[in-house]
Amino acid sequence: MGLHPDFLRLPIAHRGLHSAGVPENSMAAFRAAIAAGYGIECDIQAASDGTPVVFHDDDLPRLTGADGLVRALGMDALSMLRIMGTDEPIPTLTALLAEVAGQVPLLIEIKDQSLRSADEVGDLSERVAAQLADYPGRVAVMSFNPHSVAGLRKAIPDIAVGLTTCAYDEADWPDLDARTRSELAAISDFDRVGASFISHDRTDLENPAVAALRARGVPVLSWTIRSPAEEALARRVADNITFENYLPGGA
């Protein structure tokens, strides 16, 4: 399934249109993006009972001040937490889908940078796929983990799936061996996992693998753009941007 054209037309608000007092990946940030006419990018983790929740970090301290891992707590405990000192709770994917309801494009990233196999990751991809089965809007799903992308492609063949990609520098990915990092940087899993687009790090857009995919007509998104100058550079290669901390044109 190909990426809907609106994902290439509307700038995509990274973790929603967050700002002072409007925290990332909150319902307030998503409502702000909808009001401004931007697409939405968000991150999905699993609570201890498997419930998909909208949250970027593996652990809780930066965003909630609580200790521990997201996946160690059930929904009862997670629902009591608030994001970055505001009144905003951690949203569930169910609540997010109900709020967006097809008003703007929704780009969902399943967070798993461990690159564990599908059996080790658990059923988060399947749970996300089940919730998207009847979603009426423009939606696409991506992940750094090729195993997750392959699982998503199998579970939701009518929805575009993509790879989140970068240079895979050793300093940023110390748990991966050199061969694995090289293969991932070359985006060698693209065809095997059934991906139809990539979302690539803005600092690595000169990667020959990106150029090769672009030459095939593969849509290229770029993350994360934080200024008009960065946008201008990214758009030399990328079809669209995921942005934060400024307001691009085009919405």
C-alpha cells in the first residue's frame, strides 16, 4: 500500500504541535496540530498489559518525573501520571484515534530501537494493527525495527508501512554490531519487509541508499526539522518533513 499524497503535502508535527505548556505526545498537542492543519507524528509504546499508549521514551522520568519503564506499569498506574508538569495524561492509541478521526494525516511510529525479533518484541504491532483496521482516516505506520515493519505489513496490508532510518552511528547505537549497523544504514531491509516509504534523519540525507530509493520513486520523509534553514536543506532531498519548535508553511 502506498503512502497517501497528503503525507507529502502537509508538514507533519513531530509528537504533535507541542510548545510551552503543551507537552509532546499529548492530546493538547494533537488538537493544536489539527487546528493548524498539520499532519501528526506520534510514538507508541506498550503498557505492561499490552495496551498501546502514546509515549516516546522507554522510561518515565523525563516526561513524568516518575521512575521506571513504561512497559513495567499497567494502564491504571500510567493513567495517574501527567506529562511534563501539566494536567495532560498519557494518551492511549484508542483515545488518539478517536480524537484525530481522520481530520489530518496520522504517522504512527512503533518505538522499538532494540531491533529485537517479532517474537521478542511481543504483540504491540498486532495490537496497533487491530485498532487501525476500522480507522477511517489517512494513516501510516513505521518503526526503526524491520521485524516490526514486516509484522505490520502482514497484519495491515491496506495501510502504508515504512522504515524509520538513519546513519546508525556506533555512538548512538552501541548495542548493535558493526555489520548490523552497516546493513541498517544501507536500508537493505526495505523490500524484504514490504515498506513503501522511509522517514530518514535529516543529517544523513546524502546517504546513497536514500538516493537509490528516491530514484525508484519511494517517498522520503525527514526528521526532525527545527528551523526554516533546516527545512530548506532537507527539502533538497526529502518529499516532506517532520518538524518541531517552529511553524513551517504549507498547511
